[in-house]
Amino acid sequence: MNKLEDIRAKIDELDEQIAELFAERINLVKDVSKLKHEQGLPIEDLKREAEILKKHSERFSDPKDKAAYERFQRELISICKDLQKL
């Protein structure tokens, strides 16, 4: 394999892990949704969303990487909120 193929193979491995983690997160989101509905809680929790963004984006020192991660996380939160509405 050449270097490009090696890097792509590593990316493929990471994509597999991401898919597994995403599936696990979705299952937990469904549990959260059920509890929120049972307890009459709103789906949207802006304070919690802000905490998530702050907590995890702090690991990035490069501003572009941090912005990209925050964009990714916002989209993930949006997907999860949509699933809770179903």
C-alpha cells in the first residue's frame, strides 16, 4: 500500500467506529426522549447544548478545527432533537 491508501484505510476504520458510536448515541437519545415525554420536559435544552459545545470543543487549539468540530456537534445535536420529536 502507498501512503495515501494507508491514510484512507485508517479513515475507513475511524468511520466504522463513528458509525458504531452514532448508533449507540441514537439509542441513548431515544431513551432520553422517552423520559422527557414521560416527565413533560421540553426536547430543546439550550443550556445543555451550550455545555456540550464548550466542554468538547476546548480540546481543539486550532480555531479552524474548533469551528469545524462545533459545526459537527451542532448538526449532531440537531439530528438528535429531530429524532426526539418523532
